[in-house]
Amino acid sequence: MHQLTNLNYSRFFMTSHLSILLLTLLGFSLRLHYLTTTHPFFDEYTTVLASRQILQHGWPILPSGLFYEHGLLASYLIAPFTALFIHMPVEQWQMAHWGLMLSRWPSLLVSTMTIPLIFRFGRERLRHPLPALFAAGLFALSPEGMVWGGRARMYALATLLVLLIVYLAYRGLDHAPSRWLALLTLAALLLTQFGTLMLVPPLLVSLTIIILIRQPNRPKRAIVINLFWQLLSLGGIIVMAIWVKRLGQPVGKAALSDTPNSNIISELIATITYQITFYFTWPDTIKFLTRQFGPSHLYWLMSATVIGLGVSLILWLGNRYRLNRLQLNLAKLSISDFALFTLYLVIIVSLLIGQVVTLLEPFRRNPRYLVMYLPLFYLISGAIFHYLLLRFVRFVSRLFQQSLSSDRLRLQAMMYQILSLITFLCFIYLSWPDIRLALVTPEPAYEEAFAFIRANWQAGDALLTMNTPAAGLYMTQIDGFTVENEADQFLLNRETAPVDRWLGLPWVGTAPDFNQQLNSHQRVWFVSDTIRQPVYFRGSWQAIVTSQMEQVWASDNALVYLTRPDRQPLPSQPDRFVRTQLDGTIQLTGYSAESIDRQLQLTLFWQSLARVSDDYTVFVHLRDFNGDTLAQIDSQPIQGHYPTSHWQIGETIIDPISLPLPENLPTGDYQIFVGMYRLDTLARLPIADDLSGENAIMLVVE
């Protein structure tokens, strides 16, 4: 097998350098296509905003005053490209959106550069060009590599730096300068993506195991001293990275300048621990692994790699020992450099996944945070398939009793080459649906949405949106930051005067707040998208959008709403308060009522006190003081747009009801009977301190 391994396969591949050149050009073309044809990802606007702030202030200090440390090194890398368009008139910029297109080029170049580096490092450590080509080809055609290699974010740079650290750390086992380069690269990595701090423990563990295997007779004292110096040299870099991260005010933290000196150390420790908890369940683990490796381009590769790893281990052990003499003695193991480097990568990737599913808060278990380690996984796959194909070729040779003459070796080499190419093409074929999906799936067209608003803006208009970084790049006026669910992660000064983290705009965080903004301006623009609107806004908010605004523009998931010119404004607060509970789960806090054009415009203010499993119908009866019903209406809340089973505990629901009045209704005082019932049984919800005798709340209107 070693003779076969040492053969020159360049005739089949036209030389490995030509092959990697073609793969690099292919990877570049895919990333360039994504860069030029897709709208910016939601977070790209923040990176570009931070880069423009760097050009103006030297530091990524956002308009809110927040030090934007997330992707710090990437922001500085992008800033010079941003300078190419910072003086361009915004009207010209947004029409061709040159600004964000140019800001994507650093990621494109870095991601493209990673392809030949995977080949270079893999060929050196795996001692063969084909597994390295296999890994580089998988990354070149990886949907994740293509997407993050075409976005103005930090993940492409972090991927390259992870690869460099893993390579330099392993090389540093025999080359002292490489250890210093690895430490410098680690500093750059932590300033690019602080979450990659989770790489440090697996890296130390894997290096320690490799040292023990390579030098099993080394004195324990020397090993302890070596580990001590490793940890000591890492300490300064880690403390520096934590300090920079803390300057950026993690969610729920005050500015570091406002923290007493006595609490600085605890604040730095909390910077790491606030998102760490020991939490493990099999359902959550399976859910995460499904999200991470569920897509076809990773599912089949992961399955084949895991199975291949098990088969390779059995074959490797069986090749060195007889089953009746198996001794797990590290001193007696004969392990090649190829196997050691593969083991090194397997330990790192396994421990990384283990950390994610056991130590991170569940909301942090996002496949995005493992995308930086995909080249390591691809190198493992390349090494495993390389080993198995070599063993298969050797087995076939023995099966047919072929000699090991030079001609036969060439035949074996050709067989290996063909099998390698077929294996690679099979995985690319399985990946193609995901590659195609990544190429054609659009991000929300926020840049086009704000261009439309600029073209139709009038004096006195107001603008509300969740994507304030994009608005800050395209618009000169933004009036509020809108988000309802899970708002804490987006806010500064949460307990005093909450504002968004990017522009420092006031938070519009409830349906009544949103309604008040609509009532405070002649025209209000609301910009959202089909992806985030159902997630971050409740039904009560969306009902107000539906009843008070009209959709005036939509493209590629982006939505633009404008207040209706003929709308009947809804009160933001009740004119009269009642605070009556229904079945202890729902409370009518108050109401407003007025008569307009033979219609009683009644607005009910409900509050959810507990989760409700049923969808209740609201009834409204208008009666005179003799008890005669003059008019009535029955409907689910907000004309059925927000059923009670969807209500969130503590939220206020503004429920407008138009009750047609009979003709010639005399002026006077009337009673309104309001309540809820189940439509299937007609059973009404019981009213606390019911005075009506029929489980209804009595209101008085004039």
C-alpha cells in the first residue's frame, strides 16, 4: 500500500496544481455569482455601518454609542472597500447598491484563498495530494462556503484563521516559530469571532494526546511543564479578547465604563459564562445535529465519514495486531503521520460538537457557529475516503492475485484515481440541490425597500423598522425601532430608556406603542419582511398593520407598509377603565366608544393573564335600559386576525369593533353587554363579580 501511496497521479489530474487552480476558479465563480445576485443578509448592514464608522472615527463606534466589537478585524478589513463609495451620493449608491457589493469583496477574496490553503495544508500533513484535493473541492462547492464567502460578514475570515491555527499548532509540535504564529493567529481569530474561543480546549486536548502518542516515554513532569507554558502563553491573548468583547456590551450588560472597578473581574468572567450552561438532552441534541447535518450536502457526507471512520479504525487495528494479542499500549503503537493528523482533526471536531450540545445555551446552538470548522471536517472526510480507497484497491489486487510490478501499480493508481473522482462527483451530485437552493434563495430586498421610500417620501412622514442599520445607511430620518418578541437581545438601556443597539432609536415594542406612532403622524412607513415579521411581532401588532396600513410595495420577502389615508384611527389607551376578568385568564382593561356614520366604533382593550387553549368569540349587544337588544355583533378578536389561543401572557390586544346602529335610534344613554363564549358549545366565560346575571360585562355609552 505504501508503494501505491507514493505513486505520482499527476497524469490523471493534469497535475495537482492545475486541479486546485480549476477548483479555486470554480469556487470563486460561485461566490461571485452569489455576491452579485443576492440582496444583503440582515446582519451585513450592521457590518457595513460599523465599517463606515471606522472611516469616520477610527473605531467602530455606532451611532448608538455602542462599540461594535463583533467581527472587529473583519470590519477593519472591509473598511477600505467601504471607502470606495463613502463619498458617492446615496441616490446613486442605492440604485446599484454598490456600497454593499464592494463591502462583500473581502469575504469573497478570503474565502477563495481558503480553497488552495486547504489543499496546501492537507497535502503536507496527509502526505498525498488527492485527499487534500477532495477536501478543497468540497469547500469550493460548499453552500456554506459560497454563502458566507459572498457576504460582508466575519465568517469567511474566521474560517481561514481556524484553518491556519489548526495547521500551525500541529506544525508547532516540531517547529517552535509555528507555535508563536499560531498564538498570533489565535489573537486575530478571537478579534474576528469571539465565539471561536470554544476552539481552544479541543485544540489543547488534541495536541496533548498527539504528544503522548508520539512521545509516550516522555517524563510526566516535562509534559506538565509543557502544558503549563501552553496555558500561560494563551492567558494574555484570551484576557485581551474577553476585554474587547466586554467593551461591546453583551446583551443585558451596562457599559464597562459604568461598572465599578471592584466588579471588573467578575464582569470579564461573566462575558464568557453568561452564554454557558451545562444542559444536555437527547431531543435537543438530535434537533441540533439535524439542523447542522440535515441538509443533503452534509447528511450523506457526515454519514459516510462516520461509518468510514469506524471501518478505518477496525482495518487499522486489524492490520497491526492479531485479535488474540490486541494490546492498547501507546508505546507499542506504530502510527503514521497521516493517521496522527487525521486523529488530531477528529478529536478537535468531535470535542467542538460535544461542547455545543452540552455547554452552550440552547438559543446559541446555531449551525452558523460551526461553519468556520467545515474545512476541518472536509479534511477528515478526504483522509478517511483516501485510506479506504487505498485499502479497497489493495484488496482487489490481492483478490485477483495481481503482482506489484510497475505496470500493475499504474493500473492500481488509475483505479484509485477513478474511484476518487467518482466518490467526489457522487457527493457533489448529492449536494447540488442545496447548492442550487443557496444560489436562488433571495434575502429580503431592504435596499430596494428604502429606495422606494426615499422616492416617495413627504415632509412630515415617519419611518419605523426593525432593520435600523439598513435604514441608517439609506435614510436620513428614522423614528423608531420596532420589535416585540425577544427584544432584549437588540436593546441598550433596557431598564431605563430602551433604544436599539445600532442607531440608539427609541424602542416601539408593543401594539399600543405602535398604534400611538400611527396616530402621531400623518403618514407612517413600516418596513419589515416575511421572514421576521411572524417571529418578532405578535398577532395584535400584525392586526393593527392589517387594519390601519396598506402594503404599498413588496419584493423578495421585503415588505413596505404605509398608513391608510382613509383609516379610522384606533385609540392607544382606553377612555374608560373597567379591569374585569373573564375566567381568570383574560381581562377587559377598558374601552373607548364613539358613534360615526350610524356605526358604533367600539374599541376593546383586552389583556391576556394566562395561556388560553381555545379560540373564543367576542359578543357585543347594544341594549336600552329596558333590556331590549337594539343591535349586536359576534366575531373573533380583531376580525379573526388574532385568535385567543395565540395570545401571549401579559400583552394588550386592541380589538376594534364596528357595530351597525339601527336607523332613527334616539339620542340617549345605552348599555353594551360584552363577553366571550365558545362557538361550539355557546358556553360563556364566567365573569368575576358578574352583575349582569348572564356572564357579560356591562358598559355604558352615550
